[in-house]
Amino acid sequence: MFGRYNKTKLKPQLKMAVTRFQISANKKSALMKQQIREIAKLLADDPPKEEKARIKAEALIRDDYTVEAYDILQLNCELLSERIHLISYSKECPADLISCISTLIWASAIVDIPELIEIRKQFKYKYGKHFDADAMQNVGGVINDRVAAKLSVQPPSAYLVQTYLEKIADEHEVEWKPKEPLRADQIAEPMIAPSGYSVQVGGGSGLNPSTFVESNLDAHDPNGPSAPPASPSFGTIPKAPSSVAGTESTVGTNQSAYVSVLPTPAAHPPSRIDEIEEEDIFIPGAPKVPPGSTNGHNRNDNDDDDGGFGGEQANRGRTQSAGERSNSENGDGGGVETYDDLAARFAQLQK
């Protein structure tokens, strides 16, 4: 239940921590090379994605600081591993090892090295809780200043970030200069939050509306560099007369232009039925033909030859007129229809 110091546990943990620091440093170094290539690609874009490159450069600086701190902590572990016998036979912590041991205890809560947790426990068993608390709070400034600065939560200065970007651009032969130079009061301060000045408009679709807006503004500006000519090179386009309604369709300026005038039909004046005089239609009645007469059969044959309803009416009219004339000449009115019969037939035809 109560732990006690054991040098047989402390020394292997120190050896394992040295190897762990080395593996972690090599892994971060490989990732940093990939980050450098990504930053160079961002600076080489048109337009350069400067703000995103600055953020990645800050993360690169953080990893660079961590690798640097790992190297120092690795040296401390190697030193304590060599002096394990001095630590084991000394009741108090040697004066020249206070900073080294306190730095490992303080870093055990920050870095991702599991071996440091067991190392901290062994030193706590050896020198007590008071020594462990003073190391965690850096009482008397016993922590290595360089390790404390590299593992600090404070972001790097804006000047350092810009220096990294300039160095990366120079190594990868990228022509880049900061769009907004740093002022004197910004050199020692952390990098300001991004405002979005380097973010391209419409970058997701590949269409940049700002380009279209600028081109449209230039086109409407008669003095602009891209203003269209006053008249096309193919001549003047005739306008439609004011009395004829039409539409104009013009092809692009690089092609021939045509004017298509579509006249609308002339509007007819509203018809007034009361002003239209109906012409009298005279339709004589059919003569009475006795049954068995050959004239009726001949008339029907002629109707078929004339073809249709129009020929039948014309032949019937001619036959009736001839019959009326013959009857009137003979004085026989028995074969002529009366006026009432004609009126009834006329009314039937109007329906």
C-alpha cells in the first residue's frame, strides 16, 4: 500500500525514457518535413494562402520546440541513469541534480512519455511530497529555463512565424513576400487572428464572383480598360420602327450580329354586328314533279355529276326557275310553292 524507492525500477525506466524520447523526436521530425512541404505549397498558390500558412507555421514551431525539449530531457535521463548509485545512497538530493530531477518531474505532466510517470513516483518516494510539490510549482526557479520555455503554452511571436515562412519560401524557391508587413508593436506579440484576406472568394466551386463583378464594372465604365466599343465592327444595327413592335437579339461581339424583328399582327377593329348588313338570299322552292317522270331521274344524275351539296343546290335552282317560267307561261300554278313554304325553307336553312 505504501510505496518505497526502488533503484531497480528507476534505472530501467530512465533507460526506456531515453529510447522513447528518441523515437518520438524522430517521428515528429518526419512529420515536420511534410508540414514544411505543405506550407511551401500554400505560399506558392495564386493567390498565396498566407493566413493558413501562418497557422501551419505556428504548429511547426510548436513541434520544433517539443523536439528540442525532448533532446534536453533525454540528456537528463541519461545523466540520472549514470548517477543512479549516488541517488540511491544519498539521503538528500545532490545539489547539482536538483534542477535535472525537478525538470523531469515537471515535464511528466506535459509531455506524452509514459516512463516519466514512474520516474516521478520513484523520486517522490525518495525525496518526499514536499520535493515533488516544489518541482511541480517551480519553486525557486529550479526548472530548466529552456525546457520551460519550449514546453510553455504561450504561442510563438509573430516575427518568428514570419521568419519561418521566409526561410521555407527561400528553401523551396517560392517567390513570396508578406502581404501585410509587421509593425514594430507586432514583432514581439503573438500572431494576430486571421481576418480572411487571403481566402479566395468562391474557392469551393472554382468560380470567382469578384472577377465577374470587376469585369462587369469595367464593361459599364466607358473609360475602363475593358469597355466594349461604341459600335460593332460589322456596322450599325438597324433599329425597329416605332410603329412595329419587335425584339432584338444580338450575338456575341466576336460573331456576326443579327436583328430579328417579329412584327405583331395588325389589330382588327372590334366587329360590330349591328352595322353589318345581311344580304338577302333567294332560294326558290323545288317544283312539283309528278311521280315516274324521267326528268327527276335525269336531274338526280346531273346532281351526282356536279358533285356535292353545292352542285345539287345550283341544279335544283336552275330546274325550279325553268319550271316556274314554264308554269307561268302555261298559266298553271299548281306546281309552284307558296310564300309560306319558301319562308319555312329559308328559316330551316338559317338554322
